[in-house]
Amino acid sequence: METVDYDKALYYTHRSQWDNLLILMVRTKDDMLSKRIEQFLHAYNFENNYGEVEKKLYSLLRYIDHAVETGHEFEDAEYAYLT
């Protein structure tokens, strides 16, 4: 599994590169990642309550962590099947 999109999402979020995060949102093939990025960017730009922005950020980060963990499990399962 390619984790490049997840790595980019983490990097862009950490560096506050919102334009690049928006481009990643459009280009990624992972619909859930795209949706989480969209929700975070919308909250960041339009929400007055910082708690909501923080909640959307943590939701994005939890999804990235989950996707990377489950992706590695699938890779291990595929490798075990092939051997």
C-alpha cells in the first residue's frame, strides 16, 4: 500500500501548508482522507470555536494513523499469502 498521501497530509498539516493540503485533498484516491481534509480545512477557515477546529484536526490525524496501521496489516497478509 502506498502511504505517500498520508505522509504528505501529515507534513502539510505540520507545516501549515494549507494550499498543498487542498491540492492533496483533490488528488488523493482515498475518499475518506479527502473528506477529513475537507472538514478540517473548512473548520480552520470558517469556524470561530477553536475546539471545533481542534476536533477536526485530531479526526484527520487519527484517520491517517488508522489508515497507515491497517495498510501495513494488509501488506503483511498479502505477503504471507504469497509465500
